[in-house]
Amino acid sequence: FSVGLNYTNGSSNYLSPNENTGTAFRFDNVSLFSNSTLRFIFNISNTFARAGIFNFTVYYLNASGGVNATAVPASPINLGAINITSANNTVTNSSSPIFTFLYDSADDPSELCTLNINGVVNASNSTVNQSTLTNLTATGLAEGNYNATVVCVNDQSHADNVTAVVQVFSVDTTAPTITINSPANNTLAVGTLYINLTVQENSTVANLSLYIDGVLRNSSSLNGTNNFAVTSAVGGKHTFFAVVNDSSGKITATSNYTVYYANSEDLATRGVALNTSLSPSTMYARFVYTNGTVALGSSPINNLFNLTILVNGTSNVTNITVNMSFNGSLAYWGNAVGPTLNTSNDSAGATLVSNLTLTNVSTFVYFNNFSSFINDSDYNTVVFTVPQALGSRNIFYINGDVVRLSAITRLNNCSGTNSTPNTSVTTAVQSCYTATSTSYTVYTPHLSGIAVANDNVPPIIYPGRPAVDQVLNNSVLSLNFVVNETNPSATPCNYVIINTTGTVLVNTTTNTAVTLSNFTYLSNFSLNFSSAPISSELTNGTNYSLNITCADVAGNSAYKSINFSINDTTYPNIISPSATSDTSSITVTYSTSEPSNRTINISGKTASTSSSFALSQSGTVSGLTAGTTYTYTIIACDRSGNCDYLDGSKATTSASSSSSSSSGGGGGGGTTPSAPTSISQTWAVLNPDLSTSVLPGSSAIAVSEIDFKLSQTANNAKFDVSSLGTTAPAGTNLPTGYTIFQYIDLVTTNIPEANIKQATVKFAVNKTWLTVNNIQEANVYLLRYVNGAWAPLTTQILASGDTSVTYLASTPGFSHFAIGGKPSAASATAPSPPPPSTVGNETTGQNTPEQTNKTGAGTVIKKTSKPIIGPTTFWIIALVVIVAVVGIYFFLTQKKGEKLKL
């Protein structure tokens, strides 16, 4: 008899209709002996790759084939299903391939699934959701072949585990290698052109591609050594390279190889092709042997040839001859149809040359894309012969296929002797010309183009400083303007500065002469002029006109008038102050950023003054006591009354006849150099998460300490700290609402801002500066210049001493910084600034203090234009007051007398 197992699916939404019923197993010709028992074991597997709940019934057939009517039902079984969606039989280039699968279950929403590689668990996921694509990533796989299965454990019993079908894959992490065996790079090939190369690959070569002159010429999947015949190759220069990729996706390519294929070419046909490409601007293009014979028919190309082109398309010149020599094996003979020629004076290229050179082009011969036939580096010394008198016109060489300013060079006569060049012309600088009464010849490095032009266009003047209608904040003026001109004269320009009454205050005789040597070239036809500083002739609060006249050698001239005015708010800077002494006197020497007068006070003693305005000053105060330390003050004021103060520096007179000197903080004998305004610190390695400190250690730099930590290692790191004083960094605007104590540049090298984990900056501000500028200690900030604006950083007070306040600020990075404060609102009674030491004689334009700035030589107090009342001024005012009082008294007395008479 027969025994079988039938099933029905109780969850039809998982299986298609034709999978809902069927026979799972059947055993035929089963013999049952008397009084014996048979056990049948059925192993159930789900072959549908979809889940389902299955009801099973056991049946048997009797000998006549009839079905037992009393079939025995079995318990329902929930069969899950796994479908691996990753491709089978693949090669991967990763040692950690990803397997994607879909687990399907009729009653279990979440399962534990494992990825088994060659029967060993490699990865797992304990929360695989049913009907959701899941990834399991294998790890640690070496190169080789593998079997992968996914096993999911049902939460009902171990018997319900579901295993996917086996996936076969290979790991190949080594890229293929490819070697070009022949021809060697930059060699000559004759006969049939073969390219021989070797490919080595561990798995399977997916594709091998050979490119010649940028075109795919062969594609295969060959491994090992291969020999490719290049059929239909034209003679001349060719470049080729090969690319191979394996079945895992790894790609290797060779570098470019160059081969010179020396076959034979029909040079007459190639000449016709080139002439057609250059037409309609040419009459012919011919390839000529060095003996002068025109090359006709097939000829070996491994020879020297002359190319002669007769140009006949220029608007007013015909029969321009162009000649060049080259080796035939270096040319791309298949690209003879690539170059073009433009000879129209009205073309965009000729118009652009006219505009850029300030001329009018009359002859234009411009070859484009000639490098498609032969590279510029493979020939030189192209000769243009033009059968026309040159006259006073200019010749320009145009280098390259794009007309632009940097590509245009105005040519000179060869060696100045009208003779041919002494050597081969290989660069634009060597280009030149010769001329006779009936023709001229131009020598250029390669075939691009020439333009011949008349200079009948005047120069163009572009004002720099001052700009039109500019209000200058400094009465010290350095003129600057730019002139565009092709043929500047020996003295290209003259200028004058006049006031509103027409009086000439400055001209090229009293100031810098504007000769050609005073100009610097910004480009081929653009000249820049900057004058020496002008100060003595210009007055604050006055309107002026700068009138500039420029001319070229052809007599074309241009005139530009620029109106400007001066509102001088810039104070001079005291630079490098120092002091020397003997037993009874101290001499103070310093320089300033602009001409200034001098006042020097020493501990209340009679001042040393000078009303002369100069960049360098030196003054001596005598009658001092030997071996005594004195404090000296410097006051430097410009002609507009802007002043700079240096207060608090010390110097000591000698105790004996020997001299001594000091600078800055004073002290004993010897000269102390000025404090540096910039320092640098370097490190070979900066390790992450370790605090690094930069200590400038200079009294000229307000920052005393920078601390930072990095998130990553930095190699060959550098940190630069610079004090800019009160001069804003170039390219930045002024902070709004802040009075600036000092600008600081903190610049790093090989320390990216993204790697800065934390950073702080410690700095100090002088209390005198706070008082003078009406700024509270709590209103001082460190500002950082970011994204075109100044932003205040979180700043806290660390300590407040007798003379200064120390602050600490946090910053996310380093760049431009400013130490500044927000002034308090003006009160009815403003605080009176501390006066400088007693001034013996009045100094022109002294001012009240406005801001202070620590330097290496004491406290620099900046001034505005509010005058200080000196002794002389005081007595004048007193006299005026006395006269006024007497006059008022006399007036009142007289009035009173008149009334009495009535």
C-alpha cells in the first residue's frame, strides 16, 4: 500500500492560489507485516520562498488504490521563508560584503537571523522584522570563494528554523595590473603598428579596453599577454593607453604612451586637406622637402618638411606667406582638417585685440587649433612675410587659441638691428620683427596669430587714490593712478594738485616725476603709478583737484580731473622710541608714521619741543640728577592736530661719566630693543586632546596667552601672533559701536579650524585707555572677523589690577581679532582725562586723549582734535577775559552816568 502527506494552506494571502494545496510526500509499495508498526518521518521544507501556515493530513491507499476515508490530520505548521535579494555567483572587491534578504512569516513579526559563511556564523540581527528588507554585513573575509546562507530562528520552536538557499560568491580585493610591453614611450615605429600588453588578474577580466588618440580601438576580456594590431593607422604622432577592470569592479589604467608611426603619406592630398580646412583665407598649403621640392604623392614621413601657406584673405593685404619647418613623424596627419584661419579685421578676435591694446587693427592673421595637427612644442620659429610697408604701426603676437590680454605681446625689432633672430624663436618673449620700406617679417614660436595695428587711440586714465569725490581721512597723500597705453612715452604723464582758487600746490616738479621708470606694469598694456607721500602742501578741511595728463609716442593724449577733499582724522603713530642718557641729560629719539612735531617731557622737567614736522625726531632734556630714574612722555602731532601720546616709559641717568640708554620700561645701562609686534611658534607634532599654549611675551602685543586643544593630530604646525595696533586688517571693515584698543592677527598653519576642539585667548587692557574712552571694564570684548563682519566673543574678566584689566575669551578658531570696548552713554559731566607731564613750550595741535594702547615703550594715548590749553594759550585767554570785564564795567558805568544826568 501507499502512505502520503497532503497539505492545505490556511493563509492564502501568502501563497498564490495554485500553491494552496498539494501532495507533500508519498511512499509507495509499503509492505506491512503482521502485527508490525511502521514509523514515517516527514521533513518539511518551504520551496515557495514565501511564508504560510500549512495543515497536513496523513493518508494511505489500500492495495486497490482506494483512499482511506479516515485520514489522520496532523498539527498545523507555520513555515517562514527567506528570500536573499543579493545576486548569486558574484565577485566582490570588499572584504565586508553586504547580503540583503527578506524574511517572511505568517505569525512571527520579529526573528533572530544569522549570516553563515561556509557554515560559520559571521553576523547576526536579533530584531529582523517580517516583510522588511534587512542587511547583514560579513566581516574579515580574505580573498577566496565562499558559500553564504541566512538562518532565521522562529520563536515557537527550534524545528521551525528557516534557512535560505546557498549563495555562492568570491572576494577579490586586488586590482588587476596592466603593463604595456611595446612600443616603448616616445619611440618610432615602422611597419605594422602593434601594441603588446600584459594583464594580470586573480579572478576574471571583465573588460580590457585600448584607446588610441582618445578613440576606443579594441575591447576584450583577455587575461595574460596580448598583441593588438592597429589597422588603418595614419602616419605621425599617436597617443594611446589601456584600461582593465575585473569582475569585482576594480579598475586599472596605464599612463599615456606616445608613438611616432613612420609610414608613408600622400602629402599632396594632406596639403589639399589642410588648405581646405584653412579656406577661404588661403590660396594653398604645401608640404615641401628641405631641398625646395614640393612633396607629391606617397612619401615617408620620417623626414624634415617645410609647410608653406599663402594667405590671401586679409582685407587690405594679399599674398602673406607663412613658413614653418617640422619633422613629419611628429604631426597628426589624420587631423590635417582640424586647424582654421581668421583674417577678418572686423572679426570678434580682431576687435578684441584693438580694445585690449588701445589700437585699431589693420592686418589680422590668426590660426586656431593648429595644435590638432602638430603640438606647439614639436616645432618653432614660424615666419610671417607681409608684402607691405610697416610704417609706424605696431605688431602684436597672439599666443594660443583664445584672444585675451595675457596672450598678447607687442613686438620689437629683432635685436634692435632689423636683423633676423640670433636663435630659434621658442617663446613669446623671443618673438620679434624686421622691416624694410616695402615689407616686414614677423618671427613667432608657433602658429597662432599676429595683428598689425595703428596707434591712434589716446591713453585711458583710471584714478586710484584719491578716487573721484573721495574724502580722505589723512592729509598725507600718496597718489596712485593707472594708465592703459600700448606705446607710452618716456614721460607718460604729468599731474598737478590745485586748490579752489586755482593755486598749484603740487606738481611733477615739486614731487615725484612721472617718468616711465616710475611706473610698474600691471599687465602688458596697463601701467601703475604711485607717488611719494605728499603732506606739507595739503590742509585739513580743504577741497582740491588732481589734474592728470598722459600722452603716448604717437601724440595721443588724455586728461582726467579728480576732485577730492581732506578730513584728517588719522593720528600719527610713534615708532621705535628709545632713550639714551648721561649723568645730567636724557635724549629721546623716535620716528612717526607721518610728519609730526615734537614735545618731550621728562618727569615734569622743561620739555624739549620742535614745531618742525618730520618723520624722525630727537630731543634732549638737560639739568637732570645723576643716577636717577625718570619717566618721559612723547607727544607727536600732525599738521591737522591729530596727536599720538607715549606715556610711562622710563630712562635712568648715569651715575658716572659713562653713558647709558634705555627704551620702553627704562632700566640701567645698555640699549633695550623695542618690544616685538609679532611672534611665531612651531611644532613638529601636536597630539590631540592635549592643551597647547602660545605665550607671545611682548608688551607690544595685548594678548598674553593662547590655549587650545585639537581633536586630531597636527604635523608641522605653526602659530603666528601679530599686533596691528589700531590699524584694521586689510580687507576688513571697522567694528560698529566699538572703540578699538588693538587689532590682533592669530594665524595658524596646518591646524584646520575643524580640528580645534577648544580655544581661549587671554589679553589685558590698560585702565587709562578705559577711562579716556569712557568704557566700563565689563564692556570690553574680544571680537573676531568672520564672514565679512566683526562678532563679539564670550569674554570674562579674570583680574582687575591697578593699571590694567585681564580678560579671557573663548573662540572657535583663529583669524583676525580686535580688542574693543563699548563706550558708555555721555553724562552731563564727562570724566577729565589725566593730563600728560608738564609741557614747557606749546606744541601745535596737541589734543586731549582719546584712546590708549600698550606698546613696548609705555602707554600710547591716541588723540583727537580737541585742543589742550597750554600756558601761552591760557594767558591769552586770561587777557581777553580781563579786557572783556573792563569793557563791560566801563559800559555799565557810562550808562549809569547818563541816567543820573536826566
